[in-house]
Amino acid sequence: MAKQAIGILETKGLIALVQGTDAMLKAANVELTGPMKGVGSALVSAVVTGDVAAVNAAIEAGAETAGRYGEVVSAHVIARPHDDTDIVVPGAKAKRSTASK
């Protein structure tokens, strides 16, 4: 699956994030990128990738479900991210140029 979009769901509390992540993965053809990440102060986040429409649908479903179990701090979609975004996305592997080798 080509990575055309990144979706980030951030909640306060792990239960809300687990429920939201489950809903995201069931709602659309997206892939969970790396492990869920603890940010601090009970904030946790999960990142999904996939095509733009699928990520939009997944984030919408995940945020709605997570909101039933806790507080949704942020739900955001980045369509067509720059390749260097992989450096800061949890679980993504940074692509290194082989041209200089």
C-alpha cells in the first residue's frame, strides 16, 4: 500500500486510544505505523498510513469511538506528506539517499 497520507490520533488515556485504534483499523484499509506512543501527562498517540480517503475515514471513525471512552486531544490527517516526514513519524523508517555512496 503506497503511503499517500498520515493520520494521527492523540487521546488522554490509553483505553480511549486502544478503542480508537481498533475502530480505525476496522473502518478502512490503513496500516498502523509502529507502536502506540506515550507522549506524557497521560497523552498517547497512534499513527496510521494509507491512501487519503482511507486515512480520512479511519481518523473520523477512530476519533468518534475514542471520544466515547475518553478525551480526544487531536485527530489530524496529513495528505501527501513530504518524504522527510518519516524522520519524525513514530515507527517509520527514514529513507536514506544511496546516491552519495
